[in-house]
Amino acid sequence: MIKTTVNSDQHITRRPLRNINPRIFSARALCLGIGLAATAVATTLSSAGEPSIIEDIFAVDAPFAIGHRGSGNNQGEDPTRPLENTRDSVQDAFKDGISIVEVDVQITSDGKVVTFHDDFLSDYSCINAMTFKELKKRTEDVSLLKNVLNTARSYRHRHNGPSGLMIVEMKAPAPLCDPGDVTELAYVSAVIDVIRERDMEDQVLLESFSPTLLQIAATLAPEIERALAVNIIQFLSPEQVEAATGLLVTVIDKNDFGLQWGEIGQLYRLPGYQSIEQFIGVSFALGARAVTLDSLLLFQAELTTPGSGAALVSTLQSFGFPVLAFTLNTEFEWQFAESMGVDGIITDNIPLGLELQGN
């Protein structure tokens, strides 16, 4: 089995993680989402109006490449490429031929939405405690979401395949920066306002590991498609998470969607899932257009029960969910995800993704 880390969207590691519940990956678990979701199917289908340009990406030959944080993870290690989550990084990805890129968003104290991975800096200063001007003094290479969306809009077209599409990931606020768990509405509202101001509702897919954030988005902007993401760590018990991360887990009384939420140290606030069918049920309840899976989850499934990774992907697709996987950067990893049947692959390796997509 696989041992993961909190930052599991980097690279796949293969170390044993003991005592994970095999029921998570059982055939029964893969087939039980229907009962939880039957009433939501009609709601999801009936809400579909004129197709958005974001829909075009799900019609291309799978798997398609998705630029991770623009043109790939880079916090300055590679001076030949733009820093991640910046306007230049997004522009480079589209110029190279990527159809869709992913960025993370945060909000400053003066309500500016910026593209940045965490809601805190490397010294754990909280972005929501700084104005945009103060943030720029601390880290010069930070972009406003509105400018990133303007760049994406300039690449929008439908001939010869879609382009200029964006996955905007909203992070569940860290306990460090939102100890009272009270900033979610303001955060989502600010993100939606920027998307609407740029007239980009049909070019954006809102993604989050937090069903609460996506539910707020569905209420405020039902016309913007949504994707529910899940990390393998969300299927572990608090004790397993503590063993895997070295961080104390505090169970909290949030209980949205009947899920048990926990705070992992001061840096992460996430819901946990008891089984795959529970995740499927929440995805339906949210009216999610797609789901995004941690690639470690697929590796774990295959190591637990060979064939169950592909069965998981197939089951999600049978319920109408295109499946995206993160983050895969080598040819071996890409071929593994492709063999599972995923629709899209989030990658830092843009040249490899462009070479292998649609094969």
C-alpha cells in the first residue's frame, strides 16, 4: 500500500501505509452511490442550459492535459520558467498549446482575489491579513485573478479544439488564517464576482476539496460548473492522518453533508469520507460536473484490489462525472492514469502532457 503526505499533489511515493480500510475500494462500495444520489441526477440534468465552452474539453480525446498552476509547479527552483500561479505562467501554458490550466486562488484583506497556492506565506503570514499592496511587498510575483482570467479569455476559441479554459481551485481556509471558520462566504463571493466581471462564467470550472465552498458557489452562481476534488488522506482515520503527516488532527463540529471534518495541525481543514459511495453521493448532491482524484488514490486502489482503480473511474463516469487526476509528471505515471481511463491529467510537465494527450 501507499503512504502519502499532506502535500500529495507533488510526486507519487510508494511506501506502505498500514490499516487502511479495504472497504473503501471494494466492488460494493463502487456501486452504492445510486441510492444516495438518485434525486440529484434529475436536478443536475435539468439545470443544464446552453452548453458552456468549458463543456468542450470533455468532448476531446482523452486523456487531455491540464496545466498545473499554469505551466507547472515552480516556486523559483527553475529560473527558466515563470513562477507558478502567475499570469505569465498561465500565458506560457496556453502559448505552448494547453487547452485548460488550473490555478489556486486566495483573498486579501482588502478583497482582492489573487492566484496563490496557500492562504499563508512560507513564514505562515496569512494572506487574508494583508492588503494586496502589502502582499506585493512580501512576494512580488503574485497575480490578480482578474488579470489571469483576461489572459485566458484572449486564448478563447472553439475551432480546432477548445482553448483558454480555466480550473479555479478554491482552498478550504486554513485554521491558522480562519480560526473561527467564518470566511467561506466572503471568499467564494469574491471569486465569483471576479469571474462575472470578466464575463468568464462559461470558461471556468470551479474546483475544491471542500463541498461547503462548492455548495456556496452553486447557490451564488449555479451557471458556473463545479468539480469536487478528493485526496487519499480524506479516506484515512484521524490516527492514520497523524501517522502519515506528523500533525495533530482535531475533529471539529462542522458536519456539512454529514461528513466528519478535521483540522490537520493549523494548516488544513478538510472533510473525511467513509467510503467511495459517500464521495459519489456528495458529488451528486453538489451537482458537480466533474470529479478530481488524487492519483495516489488510484494507485492505492490498484494495490489493494487489482482492477479496482479502473473500476472506480468507470463507476464515476457511468454516473456522468468526467474524471480528472492529479498530479502526474512522468511517462509511467501518465500511462498508468491513462490505463485507468481518466479523462484529464493535471501535470507540471507541459511538454510531456502535450505529447501524450489524446493517445
